[in-house]
Amino acid sequence: MLTIILLGASGQLGQALQQDLTALGTVLTPTRQELDLTDLAAVKAWFAQQQVDVIINAAAMTDVDGAERNGALCEALNHQLPAALGAIAKEKHSWLCHFSTDYVFNGKKAAAYVETDETAPLQQYGRSKVAGEEAIVASGCRHLIFRTSWLYSSTGRNFLTTMLSLAPERQEPFLVVDDQTGAPTSAIDLADAVVSIFSKIFAMSQEEARAVSGIYHLTAAGECSWYEFATTIFHYAVDEDLLEQQPEVLPTDSQSLNRAAKRPANSRLCNDKVNTTFGISMSPWQQQLTECLQLIKKHTETGK
Ligand SMILES: NC(=O)c1ccc[n+]([C@@H]2O[C@H](COP(=O)([O-])OP(=O)(O)OC[C@H]3O[C@@H](n4cnc5c(N)ncnc54)[C@H](OP(=O)(O)O)[C@@H]3O)[C@@H](O)[C@H]2O)c1
């Protein structure tokens, strides 16, 4: 039986992973109250007492605009924590699974980004995520770093849940950018893929498993702008009876919104490597969105 330690289990990806990982082994999920992940001495002391086969780090500072104001917290969680986990994983001969982002790129490439493309983040969040990736690779531990994009889930605060909660009372049109392109990815589908990848890895020989250590892009299939994502959310939400009517959505550009952190215009990540290596094929973003809305509907109907 494998022992898996999942950090950030209360986050949107962490919740989805926690559900799925029990199929692989015993899952330990220290809470923020039990383990403050900015306190690296405490993190090292806590891990010193654990036997662990896989460390999964779903914890991060994910407030992209907030990171511009609070660089120290961003650096602690997105760079120093993964660096410490890399060293721990190396020492304990365990796997480290970590998550990164499309924001490691500057978005100037015309095609979808591949894993070997040069990173060039536009904001503090992206810089801290690149530093976290590099520290894990440098640690020499066996690792899987999954870069994903535009993550959402049925719970917590994300673009989907924010849009759905604001829509019923909204008087004025939503203004949503149409000059950033990416793949909205459901935390549930991402978690399913990660667990499937680990079950394949544990069926491999030591040598085969070592060879697949690395960085992978893992997002929903297809692409859209945030504007198209918003209009599709409302369209599907009406179909699922989650909204009575579609609110008006107008396209705008990133410059007009004047947010603290710059975002890449092209956030598209190519999933070919994960497909070739592990046979993972992600479903289209529209299908993932439909399934997530159906889950929200089920939660609403059952009150759970
Ligand atoms: N969100 C996106 O659009 C997106 C896009 C691309 C990549 N990613 C990456 O995907 C991963 C998962 O993101 P997510 O959206 O699921 O994150 P999230 O919902 O913001 O969850 C973050 C998790 O980190 C925990 N955490 C933060 N500070 C902590 C501390 N000091 N001590 C202990 N725990 C702490 C949070 O605990 P509390 O609940 O106690 O706060 C929460 O469990 C991250 O690596 C992120 O960079 C996200």
C-alpha cells in the first residue's frame, strides 16, 4: 500500500485529488492549521516523521494580482516550498508531483507551447512558478510537474463559480477579455489524469519510471478566449436550469481592464508529450464544463 502526502487538499485541485487518490493508497492531508507551508523548518520537521512514497503538492499562492503586492508570500509558497519538497523527496526516494502554469510563458508564441519552449513569465506569480519548477528539477528527485491552465472546479472561488454567483443579480453587462486564448481545465479531469498517470508509473519498472520523470503540459483539449468561456458558461448554465436567463456579456481587451498583473495573450499548452508518454487524452473544455455544471446542479439539488 502506497503512502501519499497531499498538500493543499482544501484547494480546488486538492479536493479533486483527495477523492481520487484513495484508489492508489493511504492519503495524508495535513491542513494549514497542522502545517503552515510557509514555515519551512516546520515542513522539514513534519516530513522527517513520515514514511512517504508520493508527495503531491497542490498548495500554492494562486492570486495572480495579489502576488504583485505580496511577493514574499508568493516566493515562499511557489518557489521555496517546492524547493524544500524536492530536497525531501530526493532524500526519501519518493516521487514529487507538483503543479505549474501557462503563466510561465509570455504568450508571444503563435502556436501552442511545448514543454521545451523557453519560459519568460510576465508577472511575479509566473516568475515564482518558474523558480519552483527549476528548483524541483535541480533537486534531482523523481518528479512530475504538470503545467495546467485556467483551472476551475464546482466549489471554491474561480472564474466559473464567480460568474454563476454574480449572474442572477447582474444589471449591467459582464465585460470579459477576448484577447487571451487558453484551455479552461476542470480540476476533476486534471485530478483523474494525474491519478491515472501514477497508477501507470507504479506498474512500470524502476528504470522505466525514472525515464518518465519530467515536466508535462496537461490541460483540457481545445481552446477559447475568456469571453467565449463566459458566454458558454451562461449558455450551458441556462440549459442545465442553473440560471433562468443568460446575462449579457461584452468582449473587451486586457488593456482596458488594467489589472495589476499582465497575462499572456497565448496560454495554449500542447498536450502531446503526456499523450505519447502515458496515453492520456484530455476531453474538450466544453465537455469538462458541462460535467462540472452537472455536478453543481447535483450539489444544488441534494444540498451536498
Ligand atoms: N487556479 C488556476 O487557474 C491555476 C492555473 C494554472 C495552474 N494552477 C496551479 O494549480 C495548482 C492548484 O491550484 P488551485 O487553484 O487548486 O489552488 P487553490 O484553490 O488556491 O488552493 C491552494 C491551496 O494551498 C493551500 N495553502 C495556501 N497557503 C498555505 C499555507 N501557508 N499553509 C498551508 N496551506 C496553504 C490552501 O489552503 P487554505 O484552503 O487553507 O487556504 C489551498 O489548499 C497550483 O500549483 C497552481 O499554481 C492553477
